[in-house]
Amino acid sequence: MPLTTIVPISDILTTNWSEHGPGTAFYEQVNEGIGSYDDNTTEIGTSVDSATIKMGLSALPGNFSFANTVTYSFRAYATSGKATRYIKFRIYGSSGTSAITSETTISLATQDYTTFSSTMAITGTNSASSWTNSQIHIYWDSGGTGGGRISTIDFSIDYTATSSGGAVSDYYYKNLVGRM
């Protein structure tokens, strides 16, 4: 089955997060992909409990039908103290209200950038239309004990392709049907 990777491509809402690095947008700080992370060069951070950030995700291939698995990869660290902090996130459809995945939690207890990667549960509507203009919503839970930073976010999606073969086949099919 085909595999694709999506990353943040737009800012939707940022509450109590700051960006650290060149560029003027939050998504620009975290969208380089896990294979080319740059940690302290571009990153977002917060020290405010319940800080929220919502970002739009890149488009899926035209032949995307539905996701089989979604694997997240984050590079993150806790900025100070010994207490564990949490990054909580999930993927939503374009409205930002219908969750596609369950909430996932990353526990941060290290002051060094670490890669966190695992499979997310797909719990909502799982179709090409539900994934179109999808969003990542991230919540910071410090328990009142400190901050953290994220340098990279990406999602690898193993998906089932449409049987029509994509845009070229759709074009020929529409023209053939139109002639009948």
C-alpha cells in the first residue's frame, strides 16, 4: 500500500506558544520533516499550561481513499525541571470539530531533543473527504511545572488508493462516459 507524509502548512490558532527561528509563521518552525530536523534552529515553545496550537496539514495524494495507519513523529523536549510534561494532540477534519484520530499523549521528561514516534488510533470518519484540509491540534500540559519545545512534526500515512487510478484515469473515464 502507498505511503505518504504530511506536515503542518498553515497556522490556524496559536494561544500561548512562541516561535523560535527564521520565518514569521509557527508551522514554518516545525514542518521540515523528521528526516531533516534542525532542533534549536527552528522550533515552537511554551511554558504556559493549557497552551493550544492548531495548524493545517498538507494535502494528501489525489488517489487517497482512506488511511490504514497513521504514524506520528515529533522531536521535542522539556525545557527545565524534573517533572514530566505532556504534549497532547489529535488530527481533526477541516472543520476542526470532527476528530479523525484519538487523542495521543507524549510524555516529556528529558531536557534533550528526543524523537517520539508511534501509531495513532483512527477513530473518526476515515475517507478522502474527511482528510481534506485536516488539522493538527496540540495542547500543552505542564502540570504547572515548566515548559517545552517542539522542533519537528510529521505524520506518515499508509493508505489505500482509489481504484480509478487517479486524475488521469478519472479524466478518460469522464470523457468516455460523456460520449455514451
